[in-house]
Amino acid sequence: MQLNKLFFIMLISTLLSKSIQAQTCNACFVATPDTNNVGLINLDASCSTPSFPGNLTYEWYADGAPFLVWPFPYYQIPFYAPGPHIIDLIVYDPTTGCSDTTSQTVFIPSNCSAQFQQYQFSNLSYFYSNVYSTSAVLNWDFGDGNTGVGSAPVHTYAAPGTYNVCLNVTDTAFGGCSASFCDSIVINSTAYCYAAMQVSYAGPGPDDYTADAQWSSYIAGNVQFIYSLNGTVIQQGSNPVCNFTLNQPLVNTLTLDIADSNGVVCSSTSSQLFATSTNPGCYACFYVSPLNLNGDSVLVDASCSNVPAGSQIQWELDGNILAQTQTSFTQQINTPGLHFFTLRIIDSNSTVCDSMFQSIYIYPPPCQSCLSVTPVAGTTSDYTFDASCSGTGNYVYSWSVDNNFVSSGYSPILNYSFTQSGTYDVCISIVDILTGIYCNTACTTVVVNTPTQTLFDLCGTIYKADINTFNYVPATLNEAMVYLVTLAPGGQLDAIDSTMTNASGQYCFNNKPIFDYRIKAALKPSSPDFANNLPTYFQFATMWYNANVITLANNNVYNKDVYMTYGVNSGGPGIITGNVLQGANKPSRSGALDGLSVILVDANTNTPVAYAKTQIGGTYTFQNVPVGDYKIYGELLNKNSLPASISVTSSNTNFSNVNFEVNANVINPTTASPLSIVKSTKPQTQLLAYPNPASNSFELQALGANMDIQVFDMTGKRMTEFKINQDQSLKVSCEQWPAGLYWIKYTSGEESGTLKLSVN
């Protein structure tokens, strides 16, 4: 970890080409648990030197993963698992070029707080919530003879009355703990009142926010929404939306009171917000835009800034203070590479009240790809791929054969052996690792005449769960479709062959070349067990990115059995229907693989419940769904999947238009989840990656904006690219990536950044 940080510091120092000799600065911070949440660590790095605002950049790491780059010394990092955690801090002073790093270990104890909150969302139904316990077991007694488990149960009472609700919490991790708490609730037949608000950054200023009380529940008609900021009423009336600007440094408190027409408050809630500027009237903001094709002449525009009276602007380029004092100006940059602009606003007291920095890359002229393919003398299978005609530079050369990635490296020459005869398309793709520019892709065709390679048979038995005996039995004649899925070296999946089971439930793919494969089985809709057996990959996986890989190498026959994953839907009042609105998702023929598999998962146990296949037109249906919380996933080759969330209750049983869209890399729900409220109070764009290091997969979460994502290895080879919508997360498979370090690059409008990812 320390070596990686040292490398990062040296890289930044080289790119900035500092002419000012680095001076000593000191990284220092105090980490204290939050008084209201032991899993939240409050960070104070104001003891770092130099400590005056606007001069240091604070880069925080949590358990080895980049967490945030922030221009202010105060922040909070949440940890969701008990035990020891490591927090690292790198401070960097762009004026002097100095940097320093320090780390601390914090311990998150097991939390057995039994305190809970209760929210009435109908006359007889209550939602209970305990968000304090980390890995504890929670047992509820609802006071009417019924019990429940989990951190957020919903319970409906049979009649009005007074009930004594109790929660018992136990935890055996990290020393263990236990706690109990009881509270009486009174349920009557009158309507209820509950204040809730969503607070989000609104812009354009760093401290401009909006609050929306649409999540509240209240008596319809004469109701008032009373918003107060730091104890002062800023809006009162029937409008549930309030736009406001934080009016004091550091912590601000926004309060929402819901009152009746007589001004009697029936419910309240509050939220704490952190002001980004030490002076709310001071705001540094600017954009850098290229003015010509090469990008060596740029426009710097700070008209979006707020400069208080008596203050002045100071500009800096690559650590050198510019003579410019205007809000907007043009700047010529003659050296290709990464450059940094810094804007400081200095108030009448000669104090930097706010600052901002941005980077811009000046690109050299694009490169052109070309190649030649020549046979090696004395052999019919060995060829030399040569891209030397593309010129020289800081290039990484990536080769592919028939669109399958072969190899990448710094050498323009690759020796390659074909394993069997045929006509092949050979292509070269070149990237300049210093600029990130991709050259055009060049291809040529080669005809190979070489002895045929050894072929193999891949066979096995498909076992289904019988709904009468609840035992695994072989599928019957033509009852299951079996697909042979190839895994190309570049990570692309494709169903290249299919067959059906014989009378003994067996399948067989004959005469297949040495390769990596996946086997997928799905019962046909005519099967009596269709609704209770999910499409399954060898051996038990329901998603392609969790499936085991079968590598043909030695024997000529492989016996690979598939046990279908069983859905345990026992019947209930719920009906869920939807459609796949966009993308290549609607089956062109009955049972085709290009139809979307829709999987219903119990949200509490994370186990599959039922399965449906999209019909012609893209529609699907789940019937007889029991009361409970569910997640709905779509499954297709090469697509990651984000779930839609549904809560089936005795009073809410019919869910229609639970729709999906299939994009380039992900299957997204198009409807908002009733159980998921996205809250964003951070003015900055942020990309989170976890776990880091990763093994088979990792998740990315985009905070504050939509993002374009690209992932590169250390040679500059692009592993994948896709988009993530604002405040959504995406699971990315890295199972086939070589172990090592990777760079994740994100772009959102004018803003971009990188994260470092380690894959074990």
C-alpha cells in the first residue's frame, strides 16, 4: 500500500514538472467515532501543515481503497462491518509540490443497540427500523403475539389498540454483545403524520441545495411544510419543495416540520449538511476548454465563480503563478501532457476563502495503425504479426484474431501459431499510454493450411427439481435446452451451439476444439417444472458472471452435469408483470437464448424464488407471489444486472410495469423501487469501487452524475467500457482478468478522474 502511494506521489510530481523545490509538509488527522453512529468515523485533518484552506488537497483511503479527494480537512467515512479498519491520508500542496502520508487503524465494535424507530404507513400497518446494529441477529415481538426478524420488518395489526413492541439484539462477532428495548405504540383509526425529506445538491453554487418533502405522509388538505435552516424559518406554506443555500461555515442543520392549518406540528425531521466554503459568499468555479484541434490553446473561464467585494483572483498553471487576474482568458500550452490550472479567491483579509483546480491534457497528433502478416519459414501454422509500420512512440499494441483478443504488449511484433486451417482476420489496435489516444484499428486477412487440431466431446446430464417429490431427477426427452457458451480471451461470451436432452436427460456437444466454455441449461416452457427451475450454468450459478468455466485440455470426453437451481415460491396473493422496453431482448423464436431470463429473488434470504422468460413482445409475468420483499433481475450473456425492488403486502399485491431496458453492458430497471430512496447531499461527483482488492468481481457506484467508465490494465489495454447512471451501482466481472493493477477512468461532462483497482 505504501509503495503504491509513493508511486502515485512521484507520478503527480513528474507530470506537474515543478520548478519550485518541494518543501516539507505534514499529514496529520484525528479519527473519532460519531456519537450517533459507531460505524461512522469523523475525520479532522486540520492538524496537517500547512493548514490554511485552499492550499492542501486531502486524499483519503479506506482499507486500501481510494475513497475521496477533497480540498477541505473535514470528512466522514462509514464502515459497515465490525472489526479493525485502516484509514490512510495523503496530503498534497500544489504550490510547493510537497506531499506526505499517514495512516491510522480504527476499530468498529459490534453494535447491539436495540433502539428502533417506527413509522406508520397505513392505519394498522407499521414499519420498524433498526439501522444501528452491524452484524447482529434481530428478533422482534410486535406485542400482539406475532414475531419477526431483520432490521426493517413491516407488521400489520388486526385491530386498533396499545401494543408493547420489543426488540432483542444479539451479536457474537468481535467480543459479542446483546441488548433489548421495548416501546409502546397506540394505533387508532385516524390518519397519521410522518415527516420525511430528500435533500440533494442543486447548484450552481457549492452550497446550493433543494429539499423535497414528497416522502412525507400527512393528512390531505390543510397542511403546512415549515423549513428551518440553523433555527431560522426560511419557508412556510403548502409547497413541499424548498430551495436554499447554506448560510454558515461547516455544519448546517435543516429542519422540516409538518403542521396542520392551526400551526400544530404533528411530525418533524432534520438533516445535517456540510458547507464546502469557509465563506458562504465566496465560491471558486471555472472551466477549461480547448480552442483548436490540437488543444494547445485553451479558454479558461471563471464566470461561474462568486468573488466577494474587495477580493481578488489568483491563477496558477503547473505550480507557476500567472500574471492573469481576469475572470476569463486564453492560454497557450506548447508541451503535450497533463497540466493543472488552480484558481484561488483571496479575500480582503489576504485569506484564501475558496479554491479549485482542474486538469487538462494536451494531445499530440493522432497515430495511424498498419500491419503485415507473414508465414514463418518451414512451418504451416506459425506466422509473424508486425505493426512496425505504425511508427514509434509510447505505444501498447493489442492483437486480435477473428475479434478474439490474443495479446498486448510494448513490442510491435508478435509470433502466433494457428491450431487449425481456415481464413482468419488479424487486427492491431494501438494506444499511446501517455496520452490515452487510440489509433485507428488496422486489419488484414490470412489463409492458413495446417493439420487439424484434436477435438473433444463435452457431455453430461441435466438434473431438474421435481415439484412432486422435491428430489433432483434427470430431465426427460427434449425437456431442457442446453447451450454451449464460449468465453473468448477478451471476455466476450457467445452461445455457439445448442442441443436438447435425450430420454435420460443427457446432452452432448461433439468435436469441440480446445477452449474455455460455459454450459447453460433451461427447461422449455412446456415442462411441468418450468416455473420452479431457473436457467442454470454448470454447476449451480444463475448469472453468467458467477458460472464455473470448463476448460478442454487433456481428455477426449468431459462429463459435466448441471443441477437446476430450484425456486421455492409457495404461492401467495402477489402478481408482478412487466416488459423489456429497449435492447436486444425479445425472443425471435420460442425458447431462444436471446429472450431475457427474469429471476425473482427473496430480498431477505437472497435466494431465487421463481423464474420467467420474456415472450414475443418482451413481456413476463410472476403469479401467486407470497407477501414479502423481492428483487427482480434480468439475465443475459455479457450483461451485468441491476435489480428492481418490490414489496408485496396484504394490501398491495398487484405490480404492473416493472419494466427493464437492456443497454450496452447492463440490464436496468426503468421504474423506481418502492423500497429504495436515493439521497445525495454531496456537491461533488464521486466514483466508488469495492471491494478493492477484487477477486471475481467488483461493484462501481456513481455518485452525483451519470458517468462513462473505461478500465485499463497497466499496459494501457482497455479491458471494458460502459455507462453508469447517477447514484446507481453496477457489478463488473473481472474473473478472467490477469492478477495485477488496473486503472478505472470515469468521465462526466467536464469532469474526469481515475481510481486504482487491484485484482487478486
